[in-house]
Amino acid sequence: MESSKISSNKPINKIAERDIAKEMQESYLDYAMSVIVSRALPDIRDGLKPVHRRILYAMHEMGLTHSAKFKKCATIVGDALGKYHPHGDIAIYDTLARMAQDFSFRYPLIDGQGNFGSIDGDSPAAYRYTEARMAKIADELLSDIEKEVVDFKDNYDGTRKEPVVLPARVPQLLLNGTLGIAVGMATNIPPHNLGEVIDATIYILEHPKATIEDLLQFVKGPDFPTGGLIFNEKDIYSAYATGRGGIVTKGEAEIVESSQDRYQIIISSIPYQVNKSEMVSAMATLVTDKKIEGIKDIRDESDKDGLRIAIDLKRDANPQKILNNIYKHTDLEKAYHFNMLALVEEGTQPKTLSLKDILEQFIIFRKQVIERRAKFDLKITEARVHILEGLKKALDNIDKIIKTIKSSPDKEVAHTRLIKLFRFSDKQAEAILEMKLQALAGLERQKITDELKEKMAIIRDLRALLKDPKKVIQVIKDELSAIKKKHADERKTKIVKRAAKELSAEDLVIEEDVAIVLTRSGYVKRSSPSVYRVQHRGGKGVIDISTKEEDFVSAFVIANTHDDILLFTDKGKAFKIKVYELPEGKRATKGKPIINFISLNTEEKVTSILVLPKKLKKEEASLILLTKNGMIKKVSASHFEDVRRSGILALRLAKGDELNWGHLAAKGDHIILATSKGQSIRFKESDIRVMGRTAGGVKAMRLKKGDEIIGSDIIGVQDKNLSLLTMSKNGYGKKTNLKSYRLQKRAGAGIKTSKVTEKTGVLTSARVLRPESEEMIVISQKGQAIKLAISEIPDLGRQTQGVRIMNVSPGDSIASLTCL
């Protein structure tokens, strides 16, 4: 036992003492470089990591081209595992499956048959069930590999050779992108559109000094297989210029009106690498936790035709606000971070690259491949020419050749005699001995001659190609153009030029003009002016709003969906609301109660609507407020910058009076009023001093008993060639040039503006007509509306009654008009 013990004084063979810190440093660096080079990072030349490259090469060796029959993935995995990639069958199969997923790869390299997983995160079926072959575009990665265009190396056990890189004919690194985490570094390159990348590559070939700005004419940004939106061109430029950066991506969503005044949000795309099922579950959780309110149901209606998530909203829900919250709280909005890191220096050195760097490196690689291919083809063609020259020489001396062969005791002797007597080379002599007797026929002899000429022409072309770099560039361009024609498709991801921000409800609303209709009993709606078809003067119009017998239209204006509006009440209060917050309604519907949107008191009615355009400089503008009994006030528009939901007092009213109009006016403007009995007055806005918000007004016009103001408007200081448009109760109207209305002092009795008769009825509306207005809409108290060209309205003098504009039904009357 003692003799078997190891003496502690004797050194053990193959164990050496080393400093542990140095050993850890060196070993860890070796490990890190192994992961970086051999596993996690793609080669810039073919855009592939080793596992992708080995799978494709194994399939190439198996003959699994796009036109071959499908083969079980178990066979493919086993072949790749046993020959090239001894790192586990699951790792290989997961990679193979991902290359077949059209939601992971912009241009899938594998054509799969069976269940290869889903965008919901479902795993692929076991590899004994699925089948695969290479996709058509994968041919472009392996083309010419048999022509010694790339280097080969020993596989892991030295039993066979594998390619160091594939001779990719397209910039695969950009087409499908990549994601990889190495040791101390990571890569994240987004996928791109093939047509755009090829156009940019050709542009660099033609303009070597091209800038990133030049390239962005072609490469608009990433093109994700799942579609979606990308925001901010500045972020895209920064990422492509430096190789690092971030962009905001969002899924596409549309708000649609369903039946019974309800809305749906339809999601048709989601950001890249987002699990759809998890995102839908997150939405449901937000609804359950009441972080998002107003959602009735969420359904995933995706099928083979595409992605579709339908979100049903409750009746009074605000769809823009809900969509905004969905973007904010789920992965429907997601940041994508660029880190364009790849292996350069023939796959040995990791480097962060700009867009131009990647394309330039690809071009250098393609030049090498084309030169190596040309050299290979030249070598093969020259060898064939050498044989053809020997065959031609043999045919020219066929009788002597036959005699020599016949007199030889065996093939070896004949071979030696041919070389010695006729000075054939070893290969030529071999070809002659293998030549069939049919080659002696005249037609066959001509074929040899023709082939020789053809091969000589090919040799001349190949030598010219190798001598002229411009010809090499042209070959690259021709190949890329052919690939684009074969494989290019439309961009899936849309680019939004402006920067992404946290979307407000307003950001989600399309800017468009809408018609706002308000009834005396407080029903309001907005609809497109296009629903009103143009009719001729004297028509009856169409039903625009369904009203009860005792209700009637009190206000009708055109505004942009992004504008603010001030709602004035008969009690002198003002409320403020965004146009898009008003309910949309179809032409014959009555809308919704205004009390759903502002806090009106009992018996309080909205009498007028004032549009506040987005570009309005409130500190320079004044509000002109006018009452039914002819009182007027001027107040700074800045007092209405912040209006609480419960409203603010705009004008203190006398008993029995109502605030009926509000206008915006600038310094130097004129004000014109019209009364029910056909009087009018025009005076300067400077005739009214600026008052406080809660003050009462001053007299605007001296009214006769039983008369009242029915309309008012502003005449801009710069406005020229304007007319006053008036409408009477029974549908008569006219336009009169404002030159006919002399300037008077405020508080006067005014002058005649229209002849009021029993036939016309009293005046009900008056508006200043501006040159840019081409059409007008007139609406009656019972909701009939007519749209007609202003050119049909005659120009008449002040003291005329006008012509019939609208055929008003018995018991109805004109309520309002607006110009488009």
C-alpha cells in the first residue's frame, strides 16, 4: 500500500503550474472568440451564422433545391448534425424552423411543409413530422459553390470539407437581418426589402463615393415581415450612418364604424418579434384591471389571409383614446434597437458597420467570387479546348491514328504511341482512345469544330473579364438586376417621416373638414360635407338630421377635426371642445345629446358654435359676442385659452336676452349685422372697447319693436369684393355686394338689406360670402339640407327680396346656412 502512494515531492506528469489570473484571462478570451466567430455573429459576406450556413450546405449536398421533393426534417437535422454541426439536434431544428417562418425571415430560406410554429409563439411540430427543402431564393446563396469560388475547411472531425462562407449573390445580411448575443457583444440587424437593397448596391457600384443620404433614396428603412409602421427618418438616418440607434415601430390599427353607432379598432399588423397571443392577452388584462375602459370584446380573427385583431368598443367609448392607451401599454408600439455588428476580415474580426460599409464589403466579396469563378471557368474551358484541339488533330489524321491503334497490342501501348508519333498530350491521347466511332461522321466532326470556336470565344471573354474591373462590376450589376426581377416584392413596413411621440387622441384623428349640426334641444353630430350632394336652386334638399316635431336646427358650421370649437349658450356661458370629440353621425341621424360632452345646466341651450382654427394666434385676436337683442362685446381670445368642463361665463346678459353669436376679429376688421325685418348695419370693430370676460356688452344696433338680430359676420380688413348672403324663412335668398353697405357708427338703426314680404317670410340667416367659397349648404329647422353652387345665387340690390333658393315644406323654415 505504501509503495502505491504518490509522493508529494514528485511532480505529476502533464500538470503545469500557472498563474490563475493569466490562465482565466487567456482561456476566457479563447472561449469568447470561439463564441463570437463560430456561433453568435454572422459573416458580413453571406450574412449567415455557422449553423445557418451548415444547414443550407447540408441540404445542398442532399439535392434539396426548391424544385426537389420535400424531405423529413429529421433527416436534414441528422445530416447537418453528423457532418458539420455537432451542437445538438434541437438547436439545429430550431434554426431550420425559423428559416422557414415568414413572420421571422423577410425572405424565408427554407420552404417548409407542416407546422413550423406561429406568430403566437407556438412551437414547431417534432422534426419527425415536418418536411422541408430550400426556398427558391436560397439558390442565390449557393450558386456556383462547386466552382471553387469560396474556400473550404475541414469539418469538426476532419472527415470532410465544408465552406467557410457561401457565395451569396445578394446582401443576405440586410435582407433577413440577424439577432445574436455573443460574449461581451451582441448584434441586431433588421430585415430589409430586397428591391431597395439591390438598388442601393447598384448605386454604390456606379457611384463609389455615395453618401448615406444617397443610399436612403433607395433603402427607406427596415422592412419587417410583419409589416407595421416605422417613425422618424432622422432616427433611421442615424442608425444607418453609425450602425447603432433606435427606431419606434408600431402596428397598424384602423378605427371603423360598425352598426348602431358603435366603433371597432381593427389591428392589421404588429411590430416585428412581438408575440401576437401574448399581446392580445395583455390587452385583455388591461381591460380586466380597468386600466383601459370602453372595450366590450377582443377577438383574434387572424387566418391564412393575414393578421386581424378586432376590438369591439362600447357605445359611448372614445375610440381614439382607447387606441392611444393600447399603443402606450402594450407591444403594439415597440422600440427596435440597431446594432449592426458582423464579422469582417474573412470572418475573423467583429466590427460595427454602417449601411454603406455592409454594401461595400458585399461588393468586395462579390468581386472576389466572380474573379474566382472566371478563373475556374477559364481553367475548365482551356482544358476542354486542349481536348478539342487533340480530337480535331486526330480527325485530320484519322487513318494513321486508326492504324496506330490497331497495331498496338494493348491500350497502354496505343496511348504511348499516340503521344510519341503525333505529339499528343497525355490527356489528349486518353480522349482519343475513348472517342466513339460515331465521331468519325461528318456532322460529328463539324460539332467538334463549332465547339472549339465557341470555347475560344468564351476564353477571350473570360480573359477580358479578368483584366477589366469595369466588366466585373457590370457582371455584378447584371446578376443583381436579374435577382431583383425574380424575387423583388412590395415593401411591407410603412415609413412615417415625423418623429413618433406618445400619441394623443388628436394624433390618431385624420385631419379633414366636417359639418357640425346642432339642434335647439341639444343634439349634435359631425359628418363629412361630401354627404350633401349638389342640387340646383329651388330644390327641396335631403334629410340631414332627424328631429322631433318640436325640435329644430340651431347651428350649422364647417370645421376641421383638429380645430377647437367654442359652444356659446343662451345663458351667456362658453364651453370648449375638440371637433373630433363630437360624435360622428350619418346624414339622416340626429346625433347624440350635447350634455354627453359638456356640463350644461337644466334649461340651458347651446345657441352658436365658433370655430377656433389651430393656427389662431389667440393673443392677437378678439372675440366678438352678440346677443339676440343687439348687445355686443369685444373680449380678448386669450381669456378662452383654458375653459373648464363646466364652462365659463362669456357675457353677462340682461333679462330676456340670449347670447347667440360669437366671432373672431382682428384689428381693423368691420362687423356687419342683419335683423329679421331686413335691416343691417356695418361698423368698425374699434367702435367697441375691449372688455373683461364677465362684463356685459354695449348696444350694437338700435332695433325696432319686434325685430331681432338673426345674423352677424366679420369683414376682414384685407378682404375685397365680398358679398352679404341672406336667407329668409321661406327659402328666398340673394347675395349683395358689400360696397352697397356704407360704414356707419355702432348703435345706429342701420339700412335696408332685404325686402321682407309675406311670401319671403322674415330673414333667418346672413353670412359674408368670401371669394374662395364655391358652394353653400342651407339647412331647415326640421333638418332638410341642400347643397348648391354659390354661382347659382343671383347678385341683387339691397332692397330686393331675392329668389327661391330652397323649396321649404309647409310648417318648416330656414334655420342656418354655411359656406364651403
